[in-house]
Amino acid sequence: AGTGIAELIALEMSKQ
């Protein structure tokens, strides 16, 4: 865990 997690969540939310 570290950096990019928030961006990954945002990307997954954008996919849906």
C-alpha cells in the first residue's frame, strides 16, 4: 500500500 491507490479506486469507479 502506498501511492496510486486513490487513483485506482477512481479509475474503477469511472469504469462503472
